[in-house]
Amino acid sequence: MSWGTELWDQFDNLEKHTQWGIEFVEKYTKFVKERSEIETNYAKQIRNLSKKYQPKKNSKEEEESKYTFCRAFLTTLNELNDYAGQHEVISEDLTSHIITELTRYLQELKTERKSHFHDGRKAQQHIESSWKQLEASKKRFERECKEAERAQQYFEKMDADINVTKADVEKARQQAQMRHQMANDSKSEYAAYLQKFNQEQNEHYYTVIPNIFQKLQDMEEKRIERISVCMKKFADVDRQVLPIVGKCLDGMTNAAESIEPKADSKQVVESFKSGFEPPGDVEFEDYGQAMKRTVSETSLSNTKESKEKPGGKTKGKLWPFIKNKNKLSLKLGSVPEDFSHLPPEQRRKKLQGKIDELSKDIQKEMDQRDALTKMKDVYIKNPQMGDPASVDPRLTEIGQNIEKLQSEVQKFEGWLAEVEERMPSKSDSQRKSGLYETQNSTTVSNNCAQDRESPDGSYTEEQNSEVQVKAQPIPTPTTTTEFDDEFDDEEVLPTIGTCKALYPFEGHNEGTISVAEGELLYVIEEDKGDGWTRVRRNEDEEGYVPTSYVEVFLETNAKDS
């Protein structure tokens, strides 16, 4: 159906309808623009969420990355960030493919509609002007006819009157003839205008208006088609990102499936295993016999008789921690370079990690050296490209760096070998020793010789809740003298060598002894594999110090034994 033939008389309604069509395009453009803003804001919030839960750049991040569930969560955050990027793509495509095009098309549509209705109004004004001319010609013709009829009647009246002179009759006849001539002229003019109007009217309603309305119809159909295309693009914009969104979701699923509970539980062992052996049984202490107690239940002293006991078991020594109100903390100052503050197993891992890190640094320096060497060879072959001597200072610097790093590696490898030699093996758990045991003792509440681990991963010492007291000697001079002699024979250990303190150590815990840097001490008990050496300053002062803090010089017979 054509608007020109079917709606020839609906000019005003077509004008309203096309204006409503333009308003609909504006409304749809606004809808897409708001959708684009929603996608942008959503993508921004998703990115902020992903950024908020990204692990911080600190040492804890390295520890968390060892666990599969932490790595899976990090992968999920990265995939979520990519997912947010796809929503940004949706927003950009909506803006470029729909909003921008519809905005430009709206301007063209308004201009085209204005032009068509301007032509329609112009044609309407022309036909109305022709109609007015026709009406004016018709009224003039009617007036002239009436005037001619009155002139004819007057002439007939004058001609019938005998009293009227012949001259008056002739005048009336001439007047009647003139009026008839004017009426005939008006008739001819009216007929011409009528014919002209009919032609123009026929052209107006069958040619001009149909052409204008057809253009309006084509414009409206193009508008509707453009809306259809934009709505299709609206859906295609989402459909185009679905494959990538699917990959992001697949990545999240794969990350979740990669979580291994067994591996994570094993990693806990790797992270916190100390390498110490569990403590042995607490021996019975008999207070029924008269004796002088010079050692408390938590003392680290080791008597001769306890060493000779066949049923004794090896026990680790207390780790050097102190209690500070409600918080237990390590009191060793800054972290030693050789990680001697850590348990053997953790120390071994730290040293190995340090060696691997230094090896990577050495490889980087060697790669730089190789590159500069090649550059120098090029300069030697082609002097115009550069001066070979300009590379020498950098090569020298790199060589010094490599030597320094290699010496560092050797130092850490030495510490690592020392740790691996001293780490307790399976057979060590069967080793017999009387450490932390005393002769003829009663059952008491004693500290566990093995260190306890605090929530932050450090090792702590739990103090005995009971008050430690010394046994009162029996007031018999002979008995007291015999007991003192016997106790002295049990406590005094032979000197097996000497040692020199390499670093200062504050012995705050019971069983340890403080030493100053460079101080010379006697060695009375060698390191048993737990990182501690028993030393003596004089007859009354002895205790344990970290083996890594001293340089030990054993006597020949002690080494042989």
C-alpha cells in the first residue's frame, strides 16, 4: 500500500506519525546509552573487586603461592579481571556501533523529514492559491452577469416608454451591449481559471502529494529498518564476547579443579617441619633420698649418670625464646645471615632457596657478560660502530659481581652442608642420652624439651607452672660433704676443646649462656645435631650457645673419640 494514494488527505496525521518515529529513535538511543553506562560501571566494579583481593607484594605472598587453593584463587581473580574487560568491550561496541550511528542518523532523519513536509506545505499553498483565484473569477463572472441583466431590463424599459427620447434609448442599448460583453469576458476568464485549477488539482492529488508521501513512506521504512539493524547489533555485541567469557569461566573452573588438598596438606609439613626429634620420657625423680638439688626441672644440664643410663633417649634442647608478658618472641636481634635462628629443616630450605636465588643472579650476570663480549667483538671488527675499550669497565664490574656472588654461593653451600650433616637421621631417634633427666627424680610437671610453635610460625617455650626450688640438704656435716663431692663428680664435664664467639648472643632462656663477640670459652659438649653447643666460661657459668655463633676448636683426642 502507498501512502500517496491511500492517505492522500492525512497530511497532518502523517506529520504527527513521523515525528513520533523520530522520538522513538531518540528513546532507543537513550536506552542503549544507559545500557553502555551500566556495562562500564559493572566492569569498573569487577576490576576494583579483583584488584582489592589481589595478594599484596610482601613475603607472605610467596608463602601463599605454595598452596594450590591460593593459586586457584589468584587465577580466578585474573580471569575475573579478563571477564570485566569483556564488559568494557560491550560498552565500547554499543557506543561505536549503535549510539554514534543512531545519533548521526537522527540528524539526517530530521533534515529529510523537514524537507519533505516543506514541499508538501508548498504544494498545499499553491493549490489553495489557485482555488482562491478560481473563486474570485467566479464571483466576478456572477457579478457581471447580474449587471448585464439589469442593463438589458433597463434598455427594454426605455425602449417601451414613448416619452423617452430616441437618444436615451440608444444610450441604454449601448450600455446593455457593453454589460453583455463584460459578462462574456468574465465567463471566458472564469472558464480558463476553472480549467487551470482542475488541472492543478489533479496534478496535486495524483502526482505531487503522492510523490511527497511516497518519500515520507520510504523514509519511515528506512527508519524502522535501521532500528531493526541496531536491535540485532545490540544482541550481537553480547554474542561476540560469549566465547571469551566462556574461556574466562572455563579458566575459573579449571583453577578450582586444580586444587589438591593432599598437596596442600603436604605443603604445610614442608613449611613448618622443624627437623627436631620428639622429646623423650620424663624420668621419675625420687625426693625420698637426701640430695642437694642444683638443677631445676627445666635445666639443660646433662649429668654423667644420665648419659650412662641405657634406657635414656635423646631430647632436643630448648629453643632460645623468652616470654614477654603475653607474647612470646624471638630475642636474637636481626635475622642471622645463615638463618641459624630457624629449626634445622626450615634452615635447610632457606639456605637452599638463597643458593638458588644467587645462582639465578650469577646466570644473569653471565648473560650480560656474554652479550657485552659479543658487542666488543663487533666493535673490534667494525671500529666505526664503537670503541671496544668503552665496554671494558662494564665487563670488569660484571666480573667482580660474579666473583662476589660465587663467594656468597660457596658460603651458603658450606652452611647448607653443615646443616645437612647435623640433621638427625632415622637412627638418631634411637640414640640414648640423659639430657633433661636427673638421677633419682620424682614425677613433676616439666616443660617439653621440644619447642612449641606459636600461631605466627615461631617457636616458643612454655614455662613450668610450678615454682622451682632447691632441695634443702640434711643437716649432717658428713652427709653434706659426701653429697657435695658426689654431685661435683657428676656435674663437672671434661673440656673437649675451645671456641671463639663470632657474634654476640644474649642467653635469656634457662640453660643458655650469654657471650660477647670475640670471647674465648671452653667446649664441654659438642653439637649433637640440633644446632647447639655446650660451653663453659668458668667453674660456675656454663650453658648452651648456637653453634653457628661460635668457631669451635676441638682437641685431637676429642675428635678421635
